[in-house]
Amino acid sequence: MDTTSEQGLPPDEAERIAAICEGVGDDPHRMLDILRAVQDELRWISPAAMGLIASRTGLSRIAVEGVASFYAFLSQAPKGRVTIRLCDDIVDRFAGMPEVAAAFEAALGIKVGETSADGAVSLEYTPCIGLCDQAPAAMINDVVLTGLTPGRAGDIAAALKAGQSPEELIAQDFLDLTPHERATRQVENNIRHAGASLLSPVPDGAGLAKALDMDPVRIIAEIEASGLRGCGGAGFGTGRKWRFAAETEAERRIIICNADEGEPGTFKDRVLLTERPHLLAEGMTIAARAVGASEGILYLRGEYVYLRDLIEEVLQDRRDRGLLGQGIGGQDFDFDIRLQLGAGAYICGEEGALISSCEGLPGEPKTRPPFPVTQGYLGLPTVVNNVETFCHAARILDQGAQWFSDMGHAGSHGTKLFSVSGDCLRPGVYELSYGLSVRELLAMAGGEDAAAVAVGGASGTMIARDQFDRCLSFDDLATGGSVVVFNGSRNILEIVEYYMSFFVHESCGFCTPCRVGNVFLHKAIGKFRKGLANPEDIEYLKDLSGTIIETSRCGLGTTSPKPILTTLENFPLVYAATVKPSKDRIRASFDIQSAIDDARHMAKRGSEIFDEDYSE
Amino acid sequence: MTGFTFTIDGVEVAAKDGQTIMEAADAAGIYIPRLCDHEGLRHQGACRVCTVKAGGRSVAACTQPAAPDQAVENETPHVTKLRRDLVEMLFHEGNHLCPICEASGNCELQAMAYRLDMTQPTRFPYLEPCRPLDASHPDIALDTNRCITCGRCIRASEEVDGKGVFGYVGRGIHRRVAVNGADLADTNAAITDFAISKEVCPVGCIIRKGEGFAIPIGEREFDKGLIGHEIEEKKRD
């Protein structure tokens, strides 16, 4: 078979691929849409398919392969008609995912990572899918299932084998339901506390109505005066960002909403996308008017594909009502929003990587400078803000800068959504003013017996009991929203090892320290877990972490060692209790036990020197 | 075009507007170690060996614009230590067996290790990947076990040859350089391509068949002097 061109494709497949490419005008910038559709229809991206896509879009095959091989939800080997993706997050593990996975394996007769021989089902793990408040959870094609048990896993497997569609697992009349009903049948919102800005009832369109009567310069001034800072985690001043984009000379400007909340334990945007999609579109439209943009992109993480129909319906509704499209509000103001789905890549939450992904490229961060506000999407001035940030902006235009600024405390104004999960009685989303302590949040969530809290997820800070009075704000404990609670029965090193495996999986691989260094950190933590670490290994962890932080190109690498560094600082005894001087007289950091594993396997026996229970 | 000055390790350096720190340093005869950067190709900022401290922040000198009056730290013990860590990572990521490698003596990775004083076994684990050899092409072979994913061949083929023979595939530790086809023979690569020439691949990954050991060990590129000497000699002139 000729694997380099479309000639190896069956005619019907070639036709379907051609139709998919034609549907987006053979535009290479829509590569992610093309590959997602081919994956959905043909269950893999074959070499021949890549050849055809390349010739349709005017790219080389290797360029298409570069994209196809980057995203976790795209596959270069045939997948089953149904793909079950079990959420592998640490919260799901502690909530019983290993037992659920074993039940799926038994019922389906395949192991995780395999596809059944008849091509019906694939079973795999995937990192956090944004459902930690109802773990263990899984994606089954485009639907999600929550609160799984081994028994339920068996039932699901049986139903799928009997020919039920994933949608029918949610409801027999799934297609008759509204998109909002479909979403809420699958996922609980778990809104535990509604604050003044976002989760209390909000009037429809009030912010945009006022913005349409305002000069763009005044809109930006209002946002700057409110003190609103980016809610995705980095905390850059929103008004400043808009001003920079507005001040850059350009024919076209772009507004992008970052709905790619991939930080483990974060799910607050999920609730806004479900319950406040109009407010989000309103905020994006206000930003467009403020900076003079005519094009918007809502980048939705691939894990939230179950919200696609809901968002498309909202966007169409707004077009029908003249709130998107040409001449918005009867003015000389055109703006529309395109939904861009991701395909399984945490790194795409990084601003530059997200723009790369929107451009149809692998999700690699871009070199800064230039910054997106001057040269972003396709080289155009681009504002990228988080879902929550746009929603707040719409509310600020309605209620005024002062109203927002009065909430919270110095440097951290307004309210913030926290997604709380793990070992607590009331996991879910809490909208609270900035400045409360971790202890206060734990009391609300019923997590008083916490022994450790990961504030800000894997890339955040892991704190112990003696620091629960610290304050949730940009100046103390910053978080994009993730607060994961662990009780005293959890193994800190297991959590750290998981978070490091997450970063190894999610590093884009562009720069040396993040690509390679995180693998070394992960291996080193494995030594601690196995009780094989030397006292010198603690210094090794700190030293290697320092190099990765100082030399990495983007925020992933500059934060990935934080699970290790913050636990070394706040849980030193956990490490001290596991280390012991090596009896092997082998240099520190070398793991002899792992090194001889291959030899043990090949020789089918242990080592006379290194296995204490050795016998012939 | 207007210009300005800044300092590298206390030495005043002239720069033109829009120049990167590395471009200005090269012109001034100050060598900043680098592996993924190559004169005439687009700057990439991937290997991070050119990391310098500028205004207290770590930046890649190849992509970071020089700024007026900025104090840049280049060959301080701290920066050299960071670079040594990065070069060690590259050694441990692939399979780099200098004594049996044809590129020994011409290899920039090996030469950089000498320049950075990497003189003893390192602390890192060996990842020992198992990557297949591609000897399909009549004139060229690829041994990606020695590849450091610098991407110089990718840019050379795209930007100079106008071909696009190479590209990155995969993600994270699985990211690697691959070819635009089933194997190299399936592409339009030619021995005369700039991308295939001796100066593009910094290691022994791209092998030109039939010219192995043409120059004996001891008379090779970096037997003459430390990597970077040709730039530093500009300063003495």
C-alpha cells in the first residue's frame, strides 16, 4: 500500500475526508477541526488520510502529522467505535477509579490502553476532565458519565456491547432533550455558593446594552478602574491587556476566550459555560467593541465536547437576535464568535499555545515578545481572556467599576470562583470575595479534617495544616480556581508522583528543560515512593527543579516542579522519613533496582547481589 | 537604523534596534553558547543552552531582543551551571556514545560539553530510547538515537532548500524529528541539500553515506579550539 498519498484510501473514506476539508474551505488554519472530524468518522488518522488532508490544505504531510501526533484525542492507530476515556486524576483515583477501571477491563475483556478485537471499544486513561466534584468520571465518545462505581461500569459495558449508543446511556430520549438538558443530565453543576457577580441571577444583556452606548476608551477605563485581573491564574490586568490591543495599529483584531481549563481540580468554567453562556458571549462582545475586534474564537477544551451543542445554540440564538453578526445594536459594529474545540492538551491553556492551536498548529507556546496583544492569532493583535474574566467584565459594565472594586481586598478585587474537590463533604463551585482564608473555605466545603490542600492544582502550592490561615488572593495563595483537599490518609508522595506524571504527559516537548527535566523529576520521585532514595536525592530534587524553572520557555516548565518544591518545604518529614543512605555504595540519584529490571526480566531470575531473597 | 548599547558580563556591546542579544553579541565577538540556533536560520529558542540573565530574568539570548542599558550575564558560574545541566539532559535523553560516533570531534553537543566543563559522569538517569535507524536513502542515513531535536534540519530544509523534508512529530518526551513520508527514501531529500550538509546537523544524526572518517580524529573542527572560538576570535582582530 502506498502510505504517502491518498491512493491508499478506500474511495468512500477519501470522499468523506474530502467533504470534511471542503466544509472548512480547505483552510489549513482549521486543521484541528479537520482532524477531529476525521477521527470521529474514521476512528483514526491514517498515513493515507494525512496525505489527502495535506494535499487538500496545501500543507506537507509531515505538517499534518505534526498536528495529528500532538493531541491526545487524535490517534494514529485505529480506535474503537466507542472510546472510553477514564479520568486518571488523583482525585478520581482516590474516589475509586482503579476499581472502576478493573470493572471495565473485566466486562470488556480488554486492558486500559487496548481496543477490542472487533473494533467496538477502546479503553484508555486521560488526565483531569474537569469533573473532580463528581469523581470518578469518564468520557464515552462525546458524552460524560460521573459518579462511577464498579457495578455501574459493568452495566455500561454491557449496554455498549448490546449496541446502545453512548448518548442512550444518558437518556433514551437524548436527542429530544434541549442542549441544556443534555448537559445537566450528564453533569451536576454543584453550585455551593453564589456570589454577587456571576452565580446569583444576572440580567440578560445589561452590560452589553450599556457598553454599546459608551466610547470604547471609556469601556477600557471602566475595566481598568474595576481592578479586574485575569481569572485563569496569571492575574494580568484585564483593562491593561485590552488597552494594549486597542492601541496596536491593525486592520483586524481578535478576541479569544480561553475555555481550556485543564489545571487538575479546576471545573469552575464548566459551570459558567453551562449556566452563563450568554454572559460569556456578552463579555466577549464588549471586549470586541472596546478593542475594535470583529472576530472571536471560543476555545473549548476537548474534554468539554458535551457542551458543544449548548454553546452553538447560544451563539446562533445571539445571531438571530442581532447580538452577534453584522451591525450589532444597530451600530457600525460587526462581531461574531467561532467555537474551536481542542483535542486533549493541557498546554493549550497557555496563551500562546492556545493561539497556535486556534491556528491549526500543534499546541506549542510562542516566543515572547511579541506578545499576543500586539501579534497574536495569525499575527494580529489578540486579546485572550479566561471564561470567568469575560463574564466579570460584562457584569462590571452593568454594575460599575466601583461595585466590583469594593469587593475583595487590596490587589485582588471582586469575586472568584473556586472549584473545591477531594476529601470534603460538599465539593463544587464557590463564588466568594477574594481574601478569605483556606480555613474558611474548608469550613464551607466540609473539609475541616484536611491534612493538605493543593491550591492552584498541580502547578500551584501544596500547603499543610499550619498554613490554612493563609489567604486566597493574588498576593498570597493565587489560584485559577482549583482547590483540592486531601485528608490525613492520603500519601503526599503519591500525589506528587501523579502530578509529575501529569506534567511529563502534558509537556509540549519544545524546550529541553521541560521535556527532559520533568522526566528526571518524575523518576526521582519514584525512587522516594519505593523507599530507595538517598539523603542526597533531596538536594538533587531542589537543584534540578531550579534549573527547570530558570530555563523553561513557558509557564508549564516554570511551575511544573512546584508539587515537589512546595511539598519539600511544607511536608519535609514525608521526604526525610523515606530516605536512607544507600547500602549499594552507588552514587546518589542512580536507581540500581530499576536499572537491572530489564535484566531480571530477560534472565527470568533475580540478582544475586541486589535481591536479598535471591535464590537459584 | 538607530542603535544603543548594553553590557554582557560588564563589557559594553553595541546593538541595532530589533537585534537579539545573541546577534549583538556575535557581532561584538562575544560567544553565547547555543545548539538549536544556526546562522542564517530562523531563531527557535528550543534548546535553551543560550539562556542568559537579563535584568534579573532568564531569557533565551537567541530570541530575546536586546534592550538599552540592560546588564546581561553570560558566562557567570551560575549561568554556566544551568547550561551544563541542559547539555547533560540532552546527553541523557538520547544515546550519545562518543567513542563510536563518526561525528566525534565535529559534534557540537560534545564540544559544548567540553566548553561547559562537563568532565564527569552526571547525576541524571539515562533514558536509553530505542529509535529505529533510517538507511533507506541511497546517499543519506538518519540515526535519530543521536538527535537532540534542535530542528536545524527542519528549518534548513524549509527556509533554504524550500523542501520541507523534515518536521517535528509527537509531544513531550516523545517529540522527535521525522521525515515527510514513510521513510527518507520516500522524500525528495538529496545529498546536495543544505539541510543535509555538515554544518546543519550539530550531532551525528544526519549521516552522509560514503564520507565517514574522511578527516581523522585529532584534526577535526573542535580539535582546533573550543566551540565558539571563531566568534571570539573576531573580538581579538
